[in-house]
Amino acid sequence: MKVSVARRIADMGTLRLMLLALALLNLVLMPFADASLPPEGWGMLFGVVLPAVAPIVVMVLMQDVLMCLVLKNDAEPARRSQLNFTLGVLLLFIVLLLSTWVPVFIRATYF
């Protein structure tokens, strides 16, 4: 039985969707991050907060991946399929977030 992507996303749960929304917000704003900005006003957000929050979000996403793997062991086939979808989404967000954060980190350490 095929389940729509919208239904799978809705079945991910509120907390996980909020975590992914935070990661998406970080993904959208990370290209504007610059550690050389003065730490006042918007410079505080784009120069300090965004580069500091990205690795924290990645670690929480990785912990969620671990929990999905643990829950998948004893799950029924339908739930296992949902957890596999969730794992794919989480891993995609981890890769995207790291690919936007690493250049900011490299620029911040070698300027």
C-alpha cells in the first residue's frame, strides 16, 4: 500500500517537524553568515548565533537518527517504512546543514 509523501511528513510528529523547521531556517540563513561582522545588531545573528547553532542542530538531528534506528528494531513493517522515510529526511538535512556550515567555519578560522 502506497502512502503519500504528505502523509509520511505528517506522521513524523510535531517535535521532529519543528526540529526540521529549525534546520531549514538555519539552511536558508546560513549563506548570509559571516564571522567577521561586528557582534552587535544583525551582526550578532549572522556572525555569532547562526554559526554556533548549526552544529548543535546537527547533533540533535544525529541523536534523532539514533533514536529512529533503535525504534526501527522492534517496529512493525508499516512503522519501519515510516522510520526509514524519517531516517532519509534526517540524513538529508544533516548533509545539507553541514555543507552550508563547513564553509562558514573555514572562512571564520582562516581570515
